Amino acid sequence: MLLNRIRCYIQLTKPSIMLLVLVTGTSALVMEGRMLDRPLDFLLVLAGLFLTGGSANALNQYFERDIDAVMSRTRRRRPLPLKKLREYEALAFAITIGICGVVLFALRFNILSAVLALVTVLFYGLFYTLWLKPSTHQNIVIGGAAGAMAPVISWAAAANNLAMTPFLLFLIIFLWTPPHFWALALYLKEDYRKVNLPMLPVVKGDEETVRQMLYYSVALVAVSLCLVFVDGGLMYAFVAAVSGFIFIRKCAKLRHNRSHRLERNLFQYSILYLFSLFLTIIVEGVWLGY
């Protein structure tokens, strides 16, 4: 019983998304460098990211519990639609871990990282969820800024400043988010129409969605290659070029031959693409050095 409840609370944080957050946050710590000799602080930064990011995701699930109960993707997977947790329990959990994460950044590291983490929680958990997502088809573009903040927060915690490197890491995730999420929205279009959420495929149609996905993928690959000239290595350059070419090619193929199979394939590949970029940064930074 206790293990089941713990599992439900973990599900509120969206653990698969949090894994990506932790990987992207780790990449910034590795590139910044000074915490490689301070393993406890390294782990505490990641703990802070998990607490604040998990708080934002839990708030999102709390406020979208009625929507999640209708959508086929979420109604059998999330604890609130399944009535495995009470609503007040989810809200209390979200607020508690969010406060703990912000306080951790403030007391152990610096005010800059704490403020960035707090703004991210409020932006995604409240502004994006309650206003942006139901009001504009550009919701995922603007809201994607919250999901891209992990490298910026990590860098700020380690260095107490900001620089070009975390900004480029932020841009990579920010530009990746629309083609990644719109690939999902394309084959779940009827779900979003059913709950009256103005996702781009619902509002502008499939053709416009795929056209924008292609444009974003080109911009994404260009920015990912810019990192090479700032703080990247040869291994990263190779992975970014090859995986980026495949990403663009898949978007172009989908534009000319749309099918649910290709949409799902692009969505799955986009996850692999981002993991490959950031894991390469980590491996190259830890084992080979920049």
C-alpha cells in the first residue's frame, strides 16, 4: 500500500520527463566544470532540479485533472484520473516539493538559481497550465521555455552567473520542443479537440503543423552546431550533425507523406535525438575533457 502511494506521488512528477530534465541539467554542470570535484553539490543541484521540476509537473496534473480524465493518453496512466490520490494530496505534494527545491537552491547555492527555479515552477505550473495552454495555439512554443531551463538553473547554481553556453543549451531544448510535441499532437489531434485545447494541428491543420516542424528542426540543428564553436567537442559535433540531419530528414519526409506511423516514429526519434546530444556532452566532458 505504501509503495503504491509512493509510486503515485512519483508519477505526479512525470518521471520520464524528469529524466530528460536531469540529463540536460547534468550537461550544464559538466560543461561548467567546477562541481565535478564536488560530488555532493553536484547531486544536490540535480535534487533541486527534480524537486522544482517535479513540482511544476505535479501542479500541471492537479490543474488538468479533468482534462486528463478525458484524454485517452492520460486517463489510465495518471493517479488523479485513476482516483489513486486525493486532489488535496496532489496539491500539497506539489507545493511542498517546490518549496523544498527553491529553498535548497537558495541556501546551498545562490539566490540566482533559486529565483530561476521559482520562476520556472510558477511559469509552467500556473501561467502555462492555466492560461497559455488553453488560450493560444502557440502554447507549446512559449511554454517550452520552462522545459528548457534545467541547464540554465544548473549553471547558475554552479557559477552564480549566466553565460553563452547555458543559453545555447536552453535554445536547443526550446527549439526541439515544438517539433517533438507537435509530432505527438498530430496523432492525438482528436484527443485535444475533444477537450477543446487549441493545439496547432487542431487550429491550423496538419499541413501547417508539419511545415512549422520542419522550420523548427532546421533552426534546432543550426543552433546545436553553434555549440561546437563555444564549448563543444569533436564527438559532439559529429553526433549533432548526423542526428540532426536525420531529424530534418524525418520532418521533411512527414511533410510529403503524412501518416500516424511516421508521426509516432518522429516523436520517438526526437526523444532519442535530444538524449544523444546531451549524453554526448556529458561523456565528452567527463571522460575526454573539452
